[in-house]
Amino acid sequence: MLDVFASSMGAFLIIMVVLLPYYKKDAQLLMEQLQQQQEQTRQLQQKVKQHQEQIQKQQLLITQQKTAIQNLEKKKKNLEDQLKNTFLIVVMNWKTSKHDIDLHVIDPKGNEFYFSKKKIAGVNGELSEDTKNGPGVEVWEIPKAAPGKYKVYYKFYSKHSNKRSSEVNGRVYYRDGSKKFRKIVLRNEKEKPLVATITVKNDGQVIIH
């Protein structure tokens, strides 16, 4: 029995001695293949990470571009709104001495500006220059004129002992330029002719009649 066992062990050892180099080669080959696969996996993971970073950068860039476009649209709208607005500056002047001539401006809502109402609470516009003894200049101005009709009058308030008539000139300045009013000759105290009607349209265009 021992002889049989010894013979079997001997045969097994011979087989192991013969086959062991092949097992080692196979194991080494498997290890190399595993390492290659691990390296390929690592490289793929690195590429995926790089692609994700690129996508995030592109998404951030797209967001920034959208924000920039929105800001530009807001600026464009603000500029368009500003272009729809116009200012008005009405200037009246006369050269005769002592005469007191008053500039009156009535806005689209019926508010009347003149020497005793240079400013009106809650209303845009102001009589910024007032002269009581000629020669003189009077100025009414509004930085942002609402659409509608503005009526301009000259009133001969007092001659102050100078019985001569008075020649009065005027001009309106606005966003797109200026226009001279027709010349008015005032002869009588309290005379108050309509000099011009200024129409401001919704787009800021100004028409003078």
C-alpha cells in the first residue's frame, strides 16, 4: 500500500515539476492582462473626467453668455426708452426797459406755470428764470416731457411807466433741435396771446404750431 502511495506521490511531483513553469507563465500573463485592463480603465476614467469638466465649462460659458445677452437686452430697452423721451426748454426775451413780461406755459394736464407758480408740487417742470424789469429773459424747462400739448403764452404784466410797445422773441429747445417762435408785439397791459402749441408725441418727436 505504501508503495502504491509513494508511486502516486512521485508521479504527482513529476507532473508538477513539468507543468509548474507553464502555470507560472499563465499566471504572469493573467497579471499583465489585468494590469493592462486596470490602466485602460484608469485612462478611460480620466477621459470621462476631462469630458465632464469640459461640459461644465461649456455650460458655465453658455450661462455667462445668456446673462450677457440679457444685460445687453436690458441696456437696449433702456436706451430705446430714453430715445422716446424729450426735454423742453422754452426761452422768452425782450429788450424794452422797465417792461414786465411774463412767460406762461400750460402742460397737457392743465397745470399753468408762471411767476407765482414757478414750481407745482408733484408736477415736472419749472419756471427757472423770471425777470420783473426789462430788458429781460424768462425760461421754463422740463427734463422729461410727457406726451401731449404744451401751450406757450406771453403776458404783458406791466409797462412800469414805459408806454412803448414791446417786441418779444422766443425759442423752444428739445431733443432733436430747436425752433424759433413767431415774433410777438405786445402793446397793452394784461395782453396774453397764445404764442405756440408744442406737441410731444409718444416717441419723443416734437411738433410746434
